[in-house]
Amino acid sequence: MSHRQSAYAAICLGLAAAWGLFLFIPSQRQATERRTAATAAQQRLTEVQSMVAQVPAILKADEIMSNRRSEENSKLYGREDVLHLFDHLKAEASNYHLGVEEITPPVEELLALNKSMAQSNQPQFINMTVRLSGGYIDFGRFVRSLEEADYFRGVNSCLVTGSPDGKEPLQLAIGFRALLGALRETT
């Protein structure tokens, strides 16, 4: 081989090596990176499609839970119902010219009621005491209207005290058991 042929062969080998080093290897690396990115994008697309396919089931479950929560909340005797019952008792006492001194459900009773509401779907009852001031006849009429109320479930106690000379209004108290929620249903 002549020196000229050797030079051409060396130049050809150099060009082939340069082409491989600067063009072929980087383009192969880019193609591999593109294939990897395409595979990852395909996997993400598949995951998104499976999540989108689950959306109707998730929305249905959310609707069912929302309906169930509303149904359960409607069975509970809430704070508004207690306040409504208090207002009703005050109005009834006022109708019979009695002054309301105090309306008390015992704290222990409220705590027990709070626990039992979460555990039961049975009707809830509460013991209440209404302290009043006024006269015998008005008190009797009040008790009669109380006994006719839908929420009334029985008398627990009754106390009438007054001054010996009769100059002070009588202090009256009636303790009774109430069905919770009954007032809300009838009004």
C-alpha cells in the first residue's frame, strides 16, 4: 500500500470515527431518551385514564355518603331542637301567666345523650326540669298542656313552695321526660 492510499484510509477511518463519535452516538442517545420519555408518558397516560375511569364510582360513593350523612343528621336531636323546645316551654308558661325561672336538662343527661346518639338510631329521651313562679291554677293549666304535648313522656317530679303568708308568688317546679325531636316533627 502506498503512502497515499494509507493516508486516504486513515482519513476515511478518522471521518468514520468522527461521524460515529459526533453524530451517530449522540443521536442514538437522544433516540433512547425519547423512547424512555415516551414509555413514561404512556404509563402516566394509562394511570390518568384509570383514575378518570374511577371518577364516576367516586362521585357515586360521595353522593351515597352525603345522603347517608343527611339521613343520620336528620335523626339526631341537635342543639337547635333543644333551644326550640326551651322556647316552646317559655311560650307555654307565658300563655298561662307563669314566669320561667329556669329550664334545666341535667348536664350528665346531655353528655349521656350525646354518647347514645352516636350509637343508636332509637328515639332519644331527656329529663328536664322547669322552674316557674305563679299561681296554682295557672300551674295546673300549664301542666295539663304539657301532658298533652307530643314530646311529653311522663312526670318525674313536682314541687310547689310558697311563703306562709301567701304574699310571694309560688315557686313551682315540674320535672318530666321528653321525647327528643317530637316537637320538631309536629311544628
